[in-house]
Amino acid sequence: MELAKRRGFIWPSFEIYGGAGGFYDFGPLGSILKNKIIRKWRELYAVGESFLEIDSPSVMPEEVLKASGHVDHFVDAMVECQKCGTAFKATDLARNVTGKDIEGMKESEMDEFLKANGVCCPDCKGEFGKVFFFNSMFKTTIGPGSQRIGYLRPETAQGIFIDFKRLQRHARGKLPFGVIQVGKGYRNEISPRQGIIRLREFTMAEAEVFFDPDNPHHPNFSRLSGEKVRLWRAEAQIAGKDTTVDVTVKEAVEKKYIHNELIAYFAALTKKFLLELGIPFEAIRFREQKPGQRAHYSSETWDAEVRTEQFGWVEVAGLANRSDYDLSRHTKFSGEDMSVTLGESGKKVLCHVVEPSYGIDRPLYCALEHAYTDEGERKYLKLKKWLAPVEVGVFPLLKRDGLSEKAVEIQDFLRSKGLLADYDESGSIGRRYARADEIGTPYCITIDHQTLADNTVTIRDRDTSRQVRASLDNLPNLLASLICDSLVFDDAGEPIKI
Amino acid sequence: MELAKRRGFIWPSFEIYGGAGGFYDFGPLGSILKNKIIRKWRELYAVGESFLEIDSPSVMPEEVLKASGHVDHFVDAMVECQKCGTAFKATDLARNVTGKDIEGMKESEMDEFLKANGVCCPDCKGEFGKVFFFNSMFKTTIGPGSQRIGYLRPETAQGIFIDFKRLQRHARGKLPFGVIQVGKGYRNEISPRQGIIRLREFTMAEAEVFFDPDNPHHPNFSRLSGEKVRLWRAEAQIAGKDTTVDVTVKEAVEKKYIHNELIAYFAALTKKFLLELGIPFEAIRFREQKPGQRAHYSSETWDAEVRTEQFGWVEVAGLANRSDYDLSRHTKFSGEDMSVTLGESGKKVLCHVVEPSYGIDRPLYCALEHAYTDEGERKYLKLKKWLAPVEVGVFPLLKRDGLSEKAVEIQDFLRSKGLLADYDESGSIGRRYARADEIGTPYCITIDHQTLADNTVTIRDRDTSRQVRASLDNLPNLLASLICDSLVFDDAGEPIKI
């Protein structure tokens, strides 16, 4: 986190005004990283799965969120210290003090639990008042006065559900079909204290897959059915065990570990996404939510979790079977019939929904943490090469003799070819390599006197520190091939002994 | 707009709940268009200008917006009908009824003006109450209770200004340097009645260029100095004339039409951006804001406007000289010294700012309107090819004989190569061409029996309806070259006579 802040990945928002918990800025490097992660996600869902994309407002009128159940159910149990007035999430307090999960309890049960365990204010040791529920949506009004109550959306999904009829026409009646949305989601957390893991404003990437409940299959299930995933089943959790099982998603369905084939398919896709970000298989598990933990709309939920040093296991995505909950609620509340008539059988059906829902901020943090490599003397980010916010460092060996000018020219040339190239002339070459390593730059090229003579540069590999000498002529293609792993470093040019 | 709604470009949000003024959804085609426009904008600013990008929250604590002046000045004059209670923007009423602009008047002057001109409620003819100012930021609270007041940001710019010191370090002290942010902006309009032109939630792309006021120059001004722009100067507007002048931006600076070289440079860049979207030069003008019209922070502002059929001249971008207004206010309100010491001279300076600020939704609408081509029988979108949400239509001539399967295979192949290909098998080939034309698809390929025999397909050009026959082997490259205009259609294959 120190490195992430210092080098411009992420930093706490509104710092000069004392900050505000639960808000983070993505700096110059972080925002490139974030854009790259979103692009990769779109590749998987918009290109790979041919899902439709929409973009709907983050401010929503109350009617929509009444229907979705969020006005009534999107609540957190909170307590206020009677001495210092600080507010806390009751479930967090219980977990931190006793290690127990009290999610799903009633207010009075929580009161008793906290009292029985002697939980007091962690800031001033004061006593707590009674537990009460606080709706964690940001509330506002649309238009002047208090004409119309609005909320900042807690999920992008509702924007998709209320457009279902238009979207289904656009998909020409085909089932299953998927719709994605990437954008901000909001949760007015009571007292967020976990940095970038618990944000009040975050970026989500959600997919809603609409299917016929009589045919809950993915047409291309076989494409991913052999992918292995690590499952932590509810059964094991209830028995207090941390035993996981490694199975292919095909086996997971056959053994009824995962009850819905679509959830199994998207678990495999989620694993692939996380591997692409550089998270190793061993640090990825799918945790089945226990009945009491599930959101109000879900009949089966698996959380994709990533192991981190700083925060333990962190939920980065959720795969939920929302059944026909949302479409039936919107049918009821809006009066608009959301059912469809199937082309082939003429059967009328209310679609069910499987939702793969991803955070973007958390996987980004996990990718950074897993990339961080401490080899004593040398500390660097071993980011996946495609993910690096600077892809090529461009260094003149000296500032004089026209080397600077040549290097700037090469930087501009590489940028014009779509490579993220960054010029750096300050300090020794060694210092510059170290600075580039620290932010995960996979390749650095150095412009020296030989460059002016024979149009070649050295290319240095971040992970091995090895160097080769290559011609400028084909440099953009060469670097692009290295970055996407279609070329091995040793084949990129003449090896250099250092 | 009918086409845009029917085919999934844009539609009013929350339709099944009766809608909410000022909110629009981007459907499956619209969201691709929007992503492409944003990508093009980033190409110009992040790649071309090497500006840094950040991504900061849309919810901001009140302190920030107190300092920026928005809490006090981001207000609209409104009146309420005393009979039906509907609220209106006073300036809109005045303009609609009298054609006059009353922006900048005091409440009492507006009252008199409306009374003198007999302005009454356009809905029920009722009389209006007194004019009063309404802050048009969406207000909310951060955390439980009313702990801390927050607003949805009216511009992304403030997120950049408050990070100035971190950003300036990241830019290694170099001046001028630029920072961009792309994201949502919000304005709680009183009664938005102009569809997608007046939105309560919109996407902005803003650039803040920090420079030394003693050296207000763009280091690469010569790169664009010869670009022609059409200016509508304040002088002409005050004289009641609609006379414009066409000048190069170099001339505009020399003749002191534009007072700041950076503004002139970014006017040229803005024109290039709009041309890329398919807006012709004749439909683009830069309107200098008259003193009374400028925002509270600006000493010189030019609006880029595009002529539309539906809404007349529409502002799509603003180029403002914000001077040191923002940095000095944040210095004062936060107590954090925002000045920098220049490396070379050791001089301490508070940077000035030139801001090129773009809407994304409006240029998108303008691009659609200008692409709409009505040739009687044939109505189609003559979108710039790179901008089309579907780049290649893929049609089997017949559903049988294995042609469908082959076409789906080709669609998947093209998609895997990054082309936006869309399979369509329903209706006659003529109907399918018409449907593709209607959404601006530049090329359609047809798979017929000959395809199975010799691996060739027909490619049809949207604008001319001409067709050529080409081999499948090199199809992705061929189509990509056609789309980016590096290949002429007639050279793409053997011409076909129809």
C-alpha cells in the first residue's frame, strides 16, 4: 500500500480536507490498471460471450429500489457509542471481538450477543446503545424541493432488469442471453476501516444471464467444463471446517456441489479472469454462502475469494442465482408484464437470472499485492505484462550527445503505435531500472551512442534483468509480441553479457 | 430519435416506472458508440498529449465544493407555478417566450422581466411566484445520520485540483502538464425537457492543463497552429450579429481573438475530435462567452457548438481559462499550499489552468443526427466507419445447406480478431442489408454456396451498395483495413455485378 500510494496507483480521496473513509482515488498508474482490467473483463463477457452491454444512470428513483427490495432489505445493523458517538457496524464488531458471524440475527439477538460478549467501543471503551438497522443506500432528491426521492444504485443490475423487455427484443427472443453493465455502485458504509477493500463508491462489472428455468444450461458449457475450481462448500463451513475440494466444473455439477450449470460455467470463467490478473490458482477459492448469509434475492450464491496478506480472504466476485425474483418484483410493482413467449414452443415464461457480479477495485488491489515481489535488495511488481501501466521504459544513457532527443522521439513513436511508453532521464540507469521495476514495467529500452550509429537499442527484461540488443525498425511489433507472450525474450535480439 | 430508441442506441430511463426527466439509458448499440467515443477522446488526450489520467469519486464532501464555489454559485433561477406547482428554470422561460437571455440578472430583475413580458405557466397558464435560486447539485449524506453532507460532483475537475500536489510530483515538476478524468457529472436540473441534451446525469471527459502564467504556451503549438476554426466572437454577439470568422488558430492568437495560446491549441484539437465523429466543419463553431455568461471561475471561455436539426446549436465542449481560481481557493480553504517551485528558476508559482471540458452524451447525439441520411427509399446512418457499433454484418444466404453454421463460425472468428461482427439470418438478404444500413454497419458479408466451394464471401459497402468477392483467408485484416480507411473498397476483391 505504501508503494501503491507513493507511485500513483491509489491514494485516499480528499486528503487535503482530512479525507473521507471509504473513498479512494486511482492515480495515473492506477487508472490505467483499472481501465485495463475493465477491458479484459469486457473481452471475456462482451466479446467472448457476446453479451449485450448497457449503460444506465447511477441515480435511481425510489420506486425501482422499492421493487427490487433494496429500500427494505439493503440495511446494516449498527450501534452508536453512547460516550463518543462513533457509529459501528454490529457484525464487524462481533467478528473482530469474538470471531463469530452474527449476520442474519434480529436486532434484539444482536443486542444480547454484544452484551454477553462484553463488546464496547474500540475507540473510547464507551458503552453502546441499542442495535438498529440503517439503510446503506445514499439518499438524494431528484428535482427541486423534495419532489422525488432517489438513491445512488447499490448495484448496476437493476438498470438491466427494468430494461428487460427492450433488451429481450434486441436479443431477438433468444434464450439464454446475457447483458452486462460496468459502472459505479454505492454503499453508504457505516464506518469503513479497511482501506480499498470496503469502499463507499466502487466500480462494478455485472452480468445478468436470463434463462428459461426449464432449460438452465449454457449452450457452450463444454468449452469450460474441464476447468478446475476450488470449492469451499457450505456443508464444510457449517461443520466448522476449512476443507476445500478441487473439481472440474463438470464434476461440480454432476456431484451437485453447484446446483446450476450456469453458475458452474461462470465460476470457471471467473477463475480464468483472476488467473489473467496474475492471481495464482492456490489463492482463489469459491465459497458457497450459507443460507442465512445470502442476499434477499438469491437462492444460491458462490463468492469468488482471493487470499491476501493484508486482509485475509477477500470476496472479489459473486455468482448468484437470483431466480425470477427481480423480474417478478418489477412485474408486480410496475404493472408491466415481464414474461416472454418462447418462439419455438409458444410457452410463456418468466426468465430466471444467474448473475456473475464483479468488483473491479478489489481484484485490482489483489493483483497488485500478488505482484509485489520482495527479493531483499530488489523489490518489484511482477505484474502480468499486459497489465502493466507502463509497458516500456525509454531511457537515454546520457542526457547529452543527442541521446535525449532520440529517446523522446522513440517514446513518441512507440506511443503512436499504441504502446504505453514512458521516458525517464533522471538518475543513473540502475536507478531508472529500479524505478521501472517498482511499478512493474516489463521492458526498458536504452538509447546509447551505438543507437545513433546502427539504429539498435538494448531491451531489458524485468523478471530476469537479462538484456538483448535489437533493431529499432521492428521495435513496436517486437515489444507487442513480448508483452502478449507470443515471443520469448531470448529470441528478441542478440544477447548482451553484462 | 425514433430510430435511436427503436434500434437500441438510447432510450429514456426507468420507462416502466413512468420515466424520470433528464435520465437516459444507452442501449446495446449506444453503449458501444459511447465507449468508442471515449476511447477516441483518450487517444487524443492520454496518448497524443501524454496527459495523466485519474479516477476519483463522484460523491464529494461539502468542504471541497464550498472551496470550489459550487455550493454558493452552482445555482439556477427557478419559478414555481402557483396554480399547478410545476417548477421551471427562469432563463428557459424567458428564452422560449421572448428569445432573450436573462442569465446573470438578479432575482428581482428576473421577476420584473417575466412580469413585463407576461410570462405564465406553459402547462396551465397559471401565474408564477417569485424567482429564487436553487442549488443544482444532488445532495446526500456520507455515513449514517447526517454526519457529513456530500454532493454528487457537478464536474470531474475538482477531483483533479485537490490532487494537484500528488499529480505535480508524478509529472516530475514539468510545466505545462495535463491531467484528464472521464466519468459521471451531475446537475439536478429543475425541469429538463430537452431529451438527451439536458441531462441530470451525464458523462464528461475533462482535461486540466496546469501552466506557468508567465509562460502560457503549448510546447507543440506549431503541430496544430495551421488548423482552421470558425469563431463567433463575443463582440459580434453583443452587436446582435451572427457573423463568424474562419481563421487558423495561429491567426486567432495573433489577432487576439483568442487570448490564450493553450485555449487556441485545444480549440484546434476539439475541432479535430468533432471531425473524427463525423461532424462537418460547417456545423462546428466556437462561441465566445460574453462576460455575464461565464461560470464563476472563468476569465475566458469558448464553447464548441454543433448545429443540429432538432435542438439548434448545441454546446458540446467548453474551453475555459480558470486562471488560478481553483488552486488558490483550495489553498485558502484547505490550508495546503498549492504553489510549486520551478526547477530551473527556483521561482514559486501558483499554476493557472486551461480546461478543455467535453460532454460525451451530446457529441454522441450530434454524431447520430449528422450520420442520419434520408435518401427517400433508403434511410441509413452514414456513421464514420470506425464509430459503427456493428462493424460487420454476417449473413448466410440461406438457413440450410450448412450456410448458417459456416456463417456463425465466421462471425466467431471475426469477433475473436477484435471485429464487432453480428450474425443475422432472419428475412431476405435485402431486408438484412436495410437493417444493417439503418444502424450504420459499414460492411456486410454474405455466405453462399460458393463460400463452401472456394472459401470466398461477398462484401457489401454500406455507402455505395457495391459488392466485391474476397477470400476468407485474409478477411479480418481486409475488413480492419477497410474500416480504418487504409484500403479502398474497390481494391478489396473482385467486383461483382448485380
